[in-house]
Amino acid sequence: MNGELSELAIHTITTKPWSLRACVDAYAAAGVRGVTLWRYHFAETNPAEAGRMIRDAGMQCSGLARAGFFPAATAGARRLAIEDNLRAIDEAAACGAPVLVLVCGSLPGQPLSESRRQIAEGIAACLGHASAAGVNLAIEPLHPMYAGDRSAIVTMRQANDVCDLLGSPAGLGIAVDVYHVWWDPDLPEEIARAGSAGRLFAYHVCDWRIPTEDLLNDRGLMGEGCIDLRSIRTMMEHAGFHGFSEVEIFSDRRWKEPQQQWLDSVVTAWRQHCSPHLIP
Amino acid sequence: MNGELSELAIHTITTKPWSLRACVDAYAAAGVRGVTLWRYHFAETNPAEAGRMIRDAGMQCSGLARAGFFPAATAGARRLAIEDNLRAIDEAAACGAPVLVLVCGSLPGQPLSESRRQIAEGIAACLGHASAAGVNLAIEPLHPMYAGDRSAIVTMRQANDVCDLLGSPAGLGIAVDVYHVWWDPDLPEEIARAGSAGRLFAYHVCDWRIPTEDLLNDRGLMGEGCIDLRSIRTMMEHAGFHGFSEVEIFSDRRWKEPQQQWLDSVVTAWRQHCSPHLIP
């Protein structure tokens, strides 16, 4: 049973009503191995303490979510965004997160190509600091339904292109979230491309519900939707990724359930749909 | 003023609370030139009569929406889907619509590649009948947020690929709806590719609201969102398309307004954002 869960990580936002303390205690008791921290916890728990709490419970801090949001209307605002990213890098280092997830941003009304230029510029401005801090930066391509305001990077190909454009530095890679990329006909090739370049830094799982009733907070539990999780994990493995399958589910309906019951459902679904022995 | 509106068409679903009679009278009075009929009107008005009503009011029937939905779990169900498409082709011919719009379909849980195979098979089975009836079939690539249940064809490239796969017949082309394709980094190349192959059959306009509150019925009025309508229309023109800019807006909030007021807003927005003189 422990072997089965060896790749199970959970994003703390999955059980959003819980404090970090409650997350850590319940996750550890459930056999979870990795915890991806969300920055909102730092309002009550400082990063070093948060990381220690996770390790003291016998788990790893699998990542920090999230920074990015580089595009902005003025140079001053873009500078502020970069400063926030530098702070997030320090936080990731302090809590022992190997990876900082970047939701890259998009400025409504600005051409997506210009937003992508600002994203590349913003990431470039953070690379030195990230490298010195020992923190990897992971670009997370978002679903095209977020192109208007959350990410001008909406495909794996665009994420790979940004990495290439910046000279393919070792500390820059990609977080693959099935929710955002499952529909993409280029997914197999682009996961393979990212693998060859050694830039597959994280893998997030959930499912796409039919119908999806909210653009943000109606993600499905694994098995509850139409994403072929086994195929995508197999692509990741073939491309050389053997890390966590991190559960990241935003769901207004699930956040209303008793969270222990919800966590139990997450672990059960993970066993059924994400366990390593399912992968050929 | 008449010249300005020469490319204005409206999908009747844009004013969904209205009967076809009410649509035709109000559109004609507003200076609209083309009417894209929705099949739900045929519950009360037969196709020949619907087409005559539009022409008698001095407008053209710019298209018929919609058929498609080819993927299904059994051969029998796929045959039924094809039969519905053959009926829709007859309806398009009867109402004088030059184009039948295809929302191609997707079967939840079935690999998208298999759904695309079934789509190609379904379209192939309709081509002869469409050609004999003088009706063009237009594949409408839908936004990737509909990949699970409405269309396994989510990019212009996939739509072009299906046309190529079927031997690029003259009566098969693409309906470009800005709502579905505006985010696509390949859009300029793929519109040019479709233009070279003579398969740009229709162009639909609306806008992408931020935030979008519903996946289906929260489309924006032109100018209300982040889509660069002028750029996309310019791509279409450069690719040889000079037809209607058809307004197609599904909006629960707009359907609650007095529909004459809403129609006036549509025409005003069309003048501001879609008039031919705006295109260089």
C-alpha cells in the first residue's frame, strides 16, 4: 500500500477550507508523500515553518504555487510583478520547495503575442535569482479558456518555445496539468520534446467534468470526467518523468463537503486512476 | 449607412426569445442583410417558408445552424446522426441557405482521435448528398473547452486536416468563429491555409468576456471583451473571404433584455467593431 501511494502529492488548495496544520496532519495520516504548498498559507505560517511542518510529518514539499502574472500595462507594474516573483522564489527556497509554479499571466486587450513577450522578459529577469536559490521555475501552460486574463501561454508547445527562446536554462521547465492540456492534439510530441530537454518539472492531475459548470472552480476528481489520465501519465513516464502525480482540484462543490471525507475520496480516486502500477 | 452594414448578418439564436417572424421583421428594419437560421425555428415554420420570409424582407439566408454531432457509441447511433445531417442538408436547400454549419461532436470518454475518425467518416457519408443539393458543409472548430462533449475538432488546423483527409472536396469548408479560435497561435497560418484551399465558408463574430461566467451562454457583444476582431477579419480578407460577419451570441443575460434594445446594441457594436471600412 505504501508503494502504491509513493507518487501521491496534493496541492493544499484541494482542501482549501483547511489550515496548513490541518492539511499536513490529515495528508500524513492518509499516506500522502508530497505536499504542494499554496502561498496563501504564508499569511499565517512563514515559509520555513511551513516546510518544516511538512517534513516533520514525514512528507516532502513537492512545490510552491504560485507566482507569474508577468504582463502588465506599464513598466512599473511589470517590475512589481517581477519583484513578487523574486519574493516567491525566496519563499520556495525557505520552505524547501524544489519548484515554483508560474501561471504566466495575460493582460486583457493586449495582444497575446505582446503578453508572451512580457512573460519571457519577466522570467528572464528571475532566472539568476532562482538559480542562486536552487529553485526551479515551472511554466504551467493553462487551458485556452484562460487566455484572456490568466495565461497567454495555453499550449505545451508555447511553453517549450519560451524555454527555448530563453536559451533552455537548466532551472526553467514546465508543469504539466492534465486539466489544461488534455485536449491538445500536439500533447504527445510536446511532452516528448520537453522530456528530451529535461524540463518536465511537475505533473498535476484532476479531471474534466461534463458538463463543467464554472470556468474556475468546477474541476473533477480523477475518474469523474473525460481525461485519459493513464495515457498522459504514460507519455510523461516515457519522456523521463517519474515524479509525483500531484492532485490539484479547485471545486466549490467539494470545498463544501466535510474535508476529511473529501480527502478520502481523493486518495481512493488516486489509487484507482493514478497508481504507478497502472502504467505499463 | 447601407454600405456600412453590407456585411452584417445575424444568427437568429442571438435574439432567442423571438419567433422567426419577429427576428425577420426587426432585422430587416435595422438594416441587417443576412440571416443565419437556426433549425429550432422549423418546429413552427417549415424551411421553404422560413427562407421565403427572409427573402421577402429583402435579406439573404446566410446559413443554417446546425448539424454535425457525428461521434456516437454504436454504429446504429452514428447512422442516426448521419441521417439527421442528411435531413439538415435538405432543410438548408429548402430554405436557400448556401452553408450548413457542422458542430462536429465528441463522445465523452472516447479518445478524441477516435471521435475525429468518426467525424471524418460521418462527413464523408454526407458529401454526395450535400453536393447534389447545392449545400456547402462548414466544419466549425470549437473552443477546446468543448472538447469533451461537443467537438473533437478544436483548432483551425484540425478542421483543415479533416478537409484535406477527405480529398479537399469543393463543398467542404470551415466556419471560423472568433469565440472558438481567437486564442490560437496558429490562427494566421491556418486561416491563410483555408483561404488558399478555397474553404473559408463563414465568419462568426462576438466577444470573449472577462470574466466569462458560463461555458455556454455568456458570450460577449463585440467590443465587450478581449478578442481583436479587426485583426481576425483582416486575416480573413487577406485569405480571400469577403462574406458576412455573422453575429452569433448566446447570452443568458442578453436574452433577458427587451430584444429590440438588444438588437439595437448588436447593430451599434457591429458598426463600431466590424464595419468593412475598419479593415485596412
